[in-house]
Amino acid sequence: DGLLDLQLALPTSLGGKGGATNPEQLFAAGYAACFENAVIHVTRGKAEKVKDDDIVVVADVGLSPNASGGFVLSVALDVTITGLDQASAEAIV
């Protein structure tokens, strides 16, 4: 549909040319968006519903070589939910 049109390149740290969006950034954006939607879905049947404007999810994706010649993928999420106390937000997440 033409909504997503990006130049892609491997990061220089992995031997690529850099200077463009890398696959890990796309993965992080997609992972964060899916997680945000999952949080919204979890609260649909609860009194305290989370709406799209109430939540921000930032994903930090790492890619590291492993001992068998492959790679290990890691994801750390930073989730902020406006309007909920810390304990309620943690229980939902």
C-alpha cells in the first residue's frame, strides 16, 4: 500500500554500510507496536482500560553473536501507561 517505504542497510557494527534504517530497528518498532496492542487488549475487560493515547512502548533490540556462530536476539521494553498507578501498570504489563 506504499505506507512503509524505507531505505534499509545493515548497521556498520555488523559490517554493513549504515546510514539507513536497519532490520533491527524495524523489528523493534513492530515488537513495540504489537506489545502496545496486546496491553490494550488485556485491559478491554477491566474497569481501567488503556487507550492508545495512554501508552508508550519503546523497544531496544540487541543482536549479538553466540558461541555456535549464530546470533542471539534480545529485547528490552520500556512501557509507560498514563493514568495508572505503578502497581496496576506492572500487573497489566
